[in-house]
Amino acid sequence: MNIYFPNSNSINEWTEWHLTPNGWEKGTFSREGNPQLIEVEPPENRVLTCRYHENITINSTWLQKHIIEIWRDSGCKIIDELLEKFAGCPESL
């Protein structure tokens, strides 16, 4: 299968996910072909924010996926409980 992305050496898309007592909520995201970020205000009750990335380069046919933690409420003692209840950061754009 050939994939063609005109005028691009790589595709880099990502979505921020916020863990709250109610579960994961989708936040700010970036999509290829849209020069602007779609900004979403983080929920006030978030305890953890991570960013899920998907990358592919012109020299590779492999989709690279990774998650990074970008914010954590250092005073929150229930993060581990919430991660156990709702699982890790969603691997979804």
C-alpha cells in the first residue's frame, strides 16, 4: 500500500488527554493539514494530562505512536487509583 502526503516529509498529529475523577477527557489537538491548534481548555478537576502522538515520516512505512506526560497535580493522592479505574492515557486521536 502506498501512502502519499503531498508537500510533507512527515505527518505529526497529537491529542492531549486529561484524567479527571470522571475519566479521561479530550483536550487540545493538532491535525495534519490544519495549521492551527484546536485549543480546548483543560478541565478544572484534572489530575493528569498526557499527550498521545502519531508520527509517520516519508522514509518510513511504520506509524510511530507514543505518549508523554505533560502535567501532573503533584498534590493529588488519587492519581494511581484513577489510572487503575480508567486505565492509562487513551491511544486515540
